[in-house]
Amino acid sequence: MLFDNLGGSELLVVLLVMFLFFGPKKLPEVGKNLGKAVREFKNAMRGVKEDLERSTRID
């Protein structure tokens, strides 16, 4: 996955920078929007994969 090599200290630094940059009131909204974006990206990639499999399938 994308974050397999991310350790505890690196994650803490990333969260601290996000907290300082966005502030405590915007952070939940940023997380929610990031989750939606990742979900939409995964769905799009799944659709592309299905289309490729369907187009390469020999009938």
C-alpha cells in the first residue's frame, strides 16, 4: 500500500504539520474530504480494471 513504510514517528510528524497548517477546527473536514477522494479514486481504478479485463476477455 501507499503507507506501508510509514513509521510511528513519521506519522506523528505528518499529523503535527497538518494540525499546524489547517488548525484544529478544519482538520476533521480535511480528513473527511481526503477519505472521500481516496474512495472515489479506488472506485475509478476498479472501474478501469474491470473495463480492461472485459476488453481483453476472449469470447
